[in-house]
Amino acid sequence: LKINLYYYSTTGNTKLVCEKLRKEIPGLEIYDILDRNLNLNDECDIYGFAVSTYYLNLPPVFIEFINSLKVITNKPAFFLITYGMMPGKSVRKLADYLKNKGFSIIDYHLLRMPESYPVFIAKKRTDINAPGQKEMMNFMNFISGLKEKAKQIESGNIPDSKLIKPGLLNSIIPSQTYKKIMKQFGTLNVNTNLCNHCKICFNSCPYGAIEFKNEPVFNMGKCTGCYICYNKCPNAAVYTNILESKWQYSGPSKKLEEKFI
Ligand SMILES: Cc1cc2nc3c(=O)[nH]c(=O)nc-3n(C[C@H](O)[C@H](O)[C@H](O)COP(=O)(O)O)c2cc1C
Ligand code: SF4
Ligand code: SF4
């Protein structure tokens, strides 16, 4: 059985979870949606999608990816969303995008992870111990369920599609507009005394919002406020007019990685 899991991960949380799925589920391979060599015509038996929550929604680059897929009628698919505090509309939106592409959603899971949103890290609204024991148990149950459904599919029985239940609070919370997101994000700057010209920021911006002229030059018209350049800068040289540079999330800690061994 061939299972293709497509993921988008800004700081490594979602990737870590996907790697666990690869270890546990035979036939499952993972693909970074930003990989230039990604072959979208690679057909498989089950499709998987994994992404982190982005301002109570999905990251624009992930929506673009889903939109670029061709319509596939009744192919079984599952999805996984990681989040820090509240997934908001991300669950409903992803389910709707996939259904519109003709996928039949056989399962999905939400996993709370440490917060990668620097504004909340600055406000200490993060749980570095997430996911807790019970959340890990639920995640492992999700994996067992997926394995079971993969076996069913292998023997020719397509499982029923799963009812999507985003939860009341996630359903009623209003979406944020791009304008509102950018207002709370502010304007990017670089501390030239700290910048070592490594270009990591330039190479990791998925929105083409950085030009490089010895140091990064930010195009705020293209920026989506994803904080990738901010989080990934090895010298904490990137800051905004609203947030100083010291609240980076530099990716999964050893302790977090150990939970997914
Ligand atoms: C710009 C930005 C916006 C975010 N918005 C939300 C959000 O609305 N709700 C939430 O629960 N987590 C939010 N997060 C936290 C991430 O979804 C979470 O930490 C996730 O596990 C990060 O995974 P990744 O490293 O694979 O991208 C946000 C993080 C960033 C950087
Ligand atoms: S990642 Fe940081 S240190 Fe590297 S070029 Fe960008 S701003 Fe400079
Ligand atoms: S400039 Fe930075 S914050 Fe803006 S989109 Fe690019 S990586 Fe994200």
C-alpha cells in the first residue's frame, strides 16, 4: 500500500509528527510541499496532509498547494494539524478544501505542540511540555486507527468518511483578515550589527518577501507574517517594530523529540 503524506512545517513541529507516522505506518512516505522536486502526479492509495495552524487558519502557501492538486474522486485521505493554543478555523477549512478536491476524509487528528508564535512566547502563553501524556496517547491511538484503515483499504474496503467536529469554540471564533494579521505583525527589520549574512532568512521565506543585499531587505507587501525568518535567524537579528528579536522558537527541543522516538 502506498501512502503519501504531504506536510508543511515552519519550525519542525509538524515534520517531527510526520516522521513518527513514517516510522509507525508501513508504506507511508513523507513529502515537504516546498521541495522543488515534488512530483504532484505521484499517485498513491491514501493521501495524507499535515500542517500547522496559522492565525486560526491555514498558511497561505499550504492553501496554494491544495489548490494546485488535481481533483481526485473518492480517494481516501487523512489530515493532521498541529497547533499551540487553538486551531480555530484550520480544521474546518482543511476538511472543506480536501472535500472540494474530491477526497474522502477517513480520519484526522489535532495535536497540541509547543507554541512557535513569538508573540505568545513573549507573553509566556506557551506550554513547552506539550503534548502531554494523554495527548500522546490519543495521537498513538490515531496512528493505530490509521493502520487499521490502511489494512481495510488494502483488502478493498474503503472506510466511511469521518464526521468533522472542530469543536464549538473553534467554530464560532472569527477568522482574521490579512490586514488585521499584518497590523498586529508590524514591520520587519534587521539588526545589522548581529547579522552574519548567512542568507538563511532569504532562503527560507516561502513567500518571496525577502531580497538580499548583504542583509535581508523585507518587502512587507509580500510578507504574510509567518515569522519564519524571525524564528530561523541563527543570530536573532530579525525583529519587528512590535516585537524584539529574543522570542524565537528555534524548533523541537531534545525533550520534545524524545516523545516521538
Ligand atoms: C505565525 C504563526 C501563527 C500561529 N497561529 C496559531 C494559531 O492561530 N493557533 C494556534 O493554536 N497556534 C498557532 N501557531 C502555533 C503553531 O501552529 C504551532 O506551534 C505548530 O506546532 C508549529 O508547527 P511547525 O513548526 O510545523 O510550523 C502559530 C505559529 C505561528 C508562527
Ligand atoms: S538569517 Fe539572520 S544572520 Fe542570517 S542573513 Fe538573515 S538576518 Fe542575517
Ligand atoms: S519575510 Fe519573514 S515573516 Fe515575512 S513571509 Fe517571509 S519569512 Fe515570513
